[in-house]
Amino acid sequence: MKNPITLIILLLLLSGCMTAAALAGSTQTNTSGSNTAIEGGYTSSASTTYQSGSSSNSTTTNNSTSNTKSAPPSASAPSYNSMTQDVCAVGVSMGIQTFGIGISGGKHAIDENCERLKLARILNDFGMKVAAVAILCQDERVFESMIQAGTPCPIDGKIGKDAQALWSKYDHERPDYNTYVKRMEDRRIADEEMQAKITAELEAMDKAKAIEDKKLKNKEKMKEWKHPR
């Protein structure tokens, strides 16, 4: 080791050996903190050989079927236009549309309540107040409100109590007859229930009084038995 040249040669030989061991066909890859070593050689090849007289045929068939259904135009219901505002008629229309057929129609409808108001207004303008009230009383709501107010609607030229007597006699002529019959039936049932309740209370009171009277008589009998005269 005293010869420096010999020392240098030995160091160079050791360095060469270490380098050769590190490069012996190994590849190291660092990815995301992991080490992967791939060793060896990899090759890939592809070859196509066409001999004389060979052929290549390719056939592609595409079939496409489309079935689209769309609705026909909608059926339009007719409209109604009145030529003046002083008309008690309204238009009513409707339409029905399907995939096969569409139907629409319309008609005029008379508003009887509107006619009633106009007739009452005209009669009142002519000074026929009773007649105006009488035509308004054809509406069952007006008739009922007049009865509730104590001013029954006119009938056969009668007003006030005379009219009330006639309406009671010929109640089937009332415009609110069905409602009136139902109300009278409900009142009858309510009266019967109230009467039954009052009767039950009176019977209970009588029964309680009879029990008290019986107790009092028993007490008197006990006194007579203990203290005979």
C-alpha cells in the first residue's frame, strides 16, 4: 500500500465493479412514493403476410326503424260573442281531442237569475213594487230571507199575515219547498228529542221523590214500633 499508483488502480477497479452491478439490466421507477423495479427486455412485433390470390371481404349491415306518433291539431271549441251587454245569455263550449278524432261544440245558455233581476228592475221603475218583489221571490233564497224577516212574499194579491196564512196552507207552492220540508222534519225530530229528554228528567224526579217518600214512611213506622202509643 506504500505505492500510490497501486492504490489508485485498486480504487478504479472497485468503482467499476460497483457500477456494473447497479446497471445489470435493472430499471427502477419512483411513482407516488413507491419504487417499482422492471427487469429484462420486452419486445413486441406484428406481421401480416398476404399470399398470392388471397382476398379479404368485409360486410356491414345497419337496420334502423323509426315509429313516431304525433298528435293531430287540437279541436278548437267555438266562441260566443254577444253584440250587447244587455243580454242574459252566456256561451258554453267544449272540445274533446284524441289521436283519432276531435269533437267540439257549443251552445247558448240563459241566465235566469239575470233575467229575474232585469224584470224586477223594470217593474220597480214602473212603480209596481209588489210585482217586483213577487218576481224576486221566485228565487228560493229571496223567499227564505223574506220569511225570516217577517215579511212573507206576496201570493194571490195577499201580503203580510194574509200571505203567510196562504203560504202555510199551500206550502207545496213555495219555491223552497224541498228545503222547507227538510227543515220542518229536522225541527220535528229536534222537538221529539227535547220532549223525550224533558220526560226522562221528570220521570227521574218523580222516581227520586217516590224513594224519598218511601224512606220517610219507613222512618215513621220505625218510630211507631219503638215508641208505640
